[in-house]
Amino acid sequence: MTSSQEAIGLTQAEVDAAHQAGQTNYVPRTTSRSISEIFRANVFTVFNAILTAAVIAVLVAGDPRDAVFGLVMVINAVIGILSELRSKRTLDSVAVLESPQSTVWRDGKEQTIDSTDLVIGDAVSLALGDQVPADGKIVRSAGLEIDESILTGESRPVHKSVDDKAMSGSAVVAGSGVMITEKVGKDSWAQQITAEAKKFSLATSEIQQAINSVLKVITIALPFVVGLLMWSQLRAEGGSPRVAIVLAVAGVVGMIPQGLVLLTSMNFGLAAATLARRGVLVQELPAVEILARVDELCLDKTGTITTGGIRGKEVIWDDKNGDSEGVGVLAYLTRDRANATAVAVQDLLGKLHVQPFEGGTEIPFSSSRKWSAIQTSAGKTWILGAPEILLSDNAAPWASDIVAQSSRAGNRTLCLSISDSPISQDMELPQERTPRAIIVLEEDIRSDAHATLDYFKDQGVHVRIISGDAPATVGTIAKNVGLRGPDGADPVIVDARTLPPIETPEFDAAIEQVQVFGRVTPEQKKGLVLSMQRAGHTVAMTGDGVNDALALKTADLGIAMGNGAPATKAVSRLVLMNSQFSVLPGVVAEGRRIIANMERVSALFLSKTTYAMLLAVVVSIFAWTYPFLPRHLTYIGWFTIGTPAFFLALAPNSQRYRPGFLRRTLSVAIPSGIIMGLAALGAYLVVGPSDKAGQSAATLTMIIAALWLLTLTARPLVPWRIALIVIMVLGAIVGVLIEPIRSFFALEWPNSQQWITIVCFALVACALIEVSFRLTQRWRDNNVA
């Protein structure tokens, strides 16, 4: 550096003053959510509080065997904690800036320091491969080019001149320069994005929302029900508090669908493991379900539809084929394998026979000049560069036409020209130059993009492409991958700079029918997602750059590419580790399987909640002894709900998502639960209340009726499902026959008269459940139609 450049650096005294003022690039490491908060959120829940109180009550007043239900609470909490700890580790690793050290000028000397020690006013040297460590202004530029795609989404390197701005997180791809820092630490652009990205939020699951809605109702009703049960059981048991407590706990535990909560967590976890084997990292378990509900899919062009690289499309010569010298010169001028454009041209020329070129006096490429050249010993000058520089307005119409057509198609072009005159000393081009070839370059489109977009179109998902690149470029790529507008017409393309302000009715109206957005800022990307959500859509967003982070965080489902920025991956619910867009249909399939199967089995769990609430109210009104011990409900649940539901929930299911999960589930569960509860209560009263025989009769009646509901929810009854039901029937019977099991669950084998009572009540219940189920199915079909 010259002395004038050295003079721009700070003195040590100025650095010390900046440190004292807190104007450094250091950002304290803050966690998004502490470990204690994660434990509190998963352990200290209303669900766990109810079950813990119930377990303690049983252990104090009754038989420990009646407290087996507490294991479900422990397993569910462990699954939730492990899932959120993994998300925490990912969020805490967010760091847009990966460059640990910077070269600065202080006290007239060049020094290498930690990037965190930078202060406002530091003179930072920038060279090829460096990452810009803070926001600042360029004061020296020697062909400096910076790749800002990770920040802006625009895929082309940006030439930086004196007084231009440089943003933290961008990377130097050519030349060198010096920057004066203006914003450091938490005030820099990259750190502001990172801070926003670190805000913790949980994915929204319709299944979990449905379960939470049920739990909320139960929680509200619980004090009333517990009071009634305690009062009634004290009366029924002659004032014995120990027996009354155990029976009241049985009523409370039966109301809580703890198995459904556990099965949901397990199902999400198994789906996440399946997707991990396919290269999809699920950072929040409910994310698996969300993609199956998505009706708006926003795709970032660079890194999602395209690889982010460029490739050579064709070389068009003035004589159609090109002479051997011209091909050799082009190969020689693009021999730099560190330059992406040169590599693309070399790959294109690899298909041709290239004659070795001896070289000459070479003038390297300059981003400010936008050309490179070589002067041969024969007196010829070959020039390779931007067509707008090398082509004159009225020369070589064939070349100008190709450049114009390529530009409209969204492609980049280079021009190879020749002249008999040399380059002047002040680097001015010869006036007379003849274009010999136009090299057409295009963005490298992912091979799986077209098929994946077709898949989502067939699924009724509205796809939009969003990019910071020029609208024409984005539009062309959108057409190339098969994106279409309404009625199969070309997609509607908009320059985002012409849109109204975000979060206004005008903005919402302007984007409604648009499929392709160009020149979109990070704030507009977030605004687009919010607008679609306001319109009632479930939105998924893909991206790979920091410019996508806010939109990914805002979307219902953020999907990051594995080769994307760390901050982008950290805020996303899903990460495609191999950056393969084609794995998304597999994620949809897993989401559909979860939603459809959980709807299938939820009716089993919520029917238990229904009959438990019904029995609690009825026995309280009439001061009857509650017909079940907690272990009876465990026995019923094991054979009619928990075990079969586990296998049914894991089965393949390609049924498309339909809104109304909870409504459809309750339409089966409530009438079935009422019927089962009344049937079990009837058998209990006839055989003998306050008697083990009566409790056994109620248990067996409930098992038969619940198994019939299982056959309905398992339809169509393919062989493996029939086998599952048969095994559950045999298991329930064998359990009552084997004395140790029968004794553990406080059951007895009924006599013939009791069996007649049990079968009669059970058959009536099965018939009524069948009728109710068919009426519900007909109602659903009419509503769909």
C-alpha cells in the first residue's frame, strides 16, 4: 500500500477510544432459549400437572399398579425435550459471518486481527476469498467484485467502486480493495438478520392444535368433574377417602388422551428419522405435517430452482463453425479455473477440438473495463468481454440480434472480437474491431426442478418464484421449469420495485395473481409471505441465502438448502441436506401419512375421553361407584387403542389433506364414546355395581365395543389389519384367562349368565356404533360434494 492508503487507518488511541465506547464488532453470544426454559416448557405443562397429581394420589391412597399410566407422561416429555434441544443447538450455531480474522491498517502498519475486534472507522483490506466482516464504504478498488447473492439474492457479482457500500456477510470474488467500517457488531446488516433469525418459534401443527383444543376443554371441565367424582365416590363408598381418591383418579385419567399425545410425538419422530435417511433434516417435528397442508409454495430462484452456478449454452460464430485460431484464443482467455464464467466456457469448449494457442501479450480481465485481451505476434488483437462494450451500435447486426434475443431469454452473453490494431497505452479499445463469436451463458437449472414443480401443480399447490434477479431472467427460468399462470398461460411477471408498500391492501391485491417476482428485497420477501398468510393460505418458502432468512422464519414452513447460509438453515423447519429439491414430494407423502393416520386413530383416543367424561357425570349424579379402576382403563386402552393405533399410525397412507381434522375426528369419537360408555355402565349395573364381577363386565363390554370401533377406523380391512384386530381380540381374552395377568388388572372370568349380559350390551353397542359411523360418513360425503 501507498502512504496515502496507510494514512486512512486508525491509530491505536482511536481504537482504544472506540473500544471504550462499545463501538466494536463483538456480538455477545446469546442463546435463543435456555436449557432451563426448554425443560420448564416440556415438564411444567397442564397435561403433566394433571397426570402427576393423579400418580401421587394413587401412590398415596391406592395400589402402585394403578399408576402405570404415568409412564406416558415421562416418555412424552423426553421426546419433546430432545427435539427442542436439537433445535436450540442449531439456532445457537447461527453465524452469517464465517471469517474469523480481518486485515486492517492501524498506526501505519498492516495487521491481522480477530474480526470481532474491528471498530468503527477501521480500514479493512479486502482480497479474493475474503468475507466482508462489517458494513462499510469502499475507499480503494482494484477491480473489486463482491458476491452479494447470499444477502440480496441477485446471482451476479457486483463491481465495487470508490464510495460504494459493502455489506457484512458478502464475499470478495475478484480484485482487491479497502473498506472503512461504518456499522459493526449488532448494528451491521448481517447481525441484524441473525438476531431476527435467532428468535425462537415453534411450528404450528394442526394435529397438535386439535389435541391442545381438547386438552383445554378437559382442563376447564376438570375441577368440576373432580369435585363431583370425589363427592359421589365418598357417598358411594361409605365415606372411605382412599377408595374414593383411586376411583376419582380413574375418572380423571380416562378423560385425558395421554396416549394420543405420545403417539403424535412418536409419529413425528419416526417420520423425521425416515426423512433423515433421505437427506432431509427435520428441525421441528411438526414440520413434517405442515408441507402436506401447504397451498402456497414460494421458491427462491437462486439455489433452489437453479444451482447458483452458470453453464455454457452455446458459442455462435460469425462463420457458423469458427476457425481453429478463434477457438484456441477463446480457450486461452478462459483458462482461469477459479472463475465461474471461465469454467462454464471451458466446459462448453470441451465438446470441440481445441488447437493449442501459443499466447502473446495478455491484458487481464478488469471488472471496470469489462474485457480482457491478448495481442499476438502476428499483430492481431483478440478481445473477450461484455457485448455492450465491444459491439458498436451499427456493426455486425447478427451479433447484436443474438445478444438481444439472449437478454430477453434471461441469458448472459460474452463477445469475442478481433482487430488489426493494438490496445492503446491508456487501455482504450481499437476503433475497428470485428465480432467473431457470441458466447451464450445460462443459469444452471436443477435437473429435478421441472418434475418437482409439476408434482406440486398436480397437488393443487400454487407455486411462485421469488428472486432478487432481473424479472426477465427469473421469468425465463420459470417458463423453462414449466411454471404457468392461470389457465395454462405464461406466468405473470412483476418487478417488485413497482409494488405498493408492503402490509397494505394495495400490496395484497397487487400480488394475488402474480407467479414470478423479480428484484425482490428481503423485506418484500417477508411481506409476500405475510400477505399470503393474511389471505388464509398455508405458506412454504425455500431459500439458501441470508436474504431469505426473514421470509423463511415468517413462513409456516421454511425450507433451506444444505449448501445455504448457516442463518438460513438455522431458521428453517426443514433442511435439504443434499440440496435436492426432488425430495420434497417424499416430505409431502410423510405429512399425508401422519395426518390421515392420526385422524384414523384419534377417534379411538377421543372416544375414550368421551366415555370417561360421560361416566364421571352419570355416576356423580346417581352416586354410583365408578365402574373402573385406573388399571382397567390401562387394560382397555392397551388392546383397543394404544397398540393397534401405533401400527395403524405407521402404515402407508396417500390420502390428500383436507381441512377439518378435529371436526371429523369428533364426529366419530363423540357418538361412539357415548354409546360405549352407556353400554359398559349398563353391563356394570346389571351384573352388580361395587363388585369385581361388575367391573369385569364393564371392562369386557367396553373392550368388545371398542374393538368394533377399531374395525371401523381400520377400514379397508386388508389382511394385515385383520390380523392386527384378531391379535388384539385374542390378547384381551387370554389376559382374562391367565390368572397372574387377571389378578394384576383386578379382573375375573365371568360366568355364563354374566357373559350373556356382556354380549347383549356389547352387540347393541356395536350395532349403534356402526349406524352412527355410516351416518357420519354420509354427512362427510355430502359436505365434500
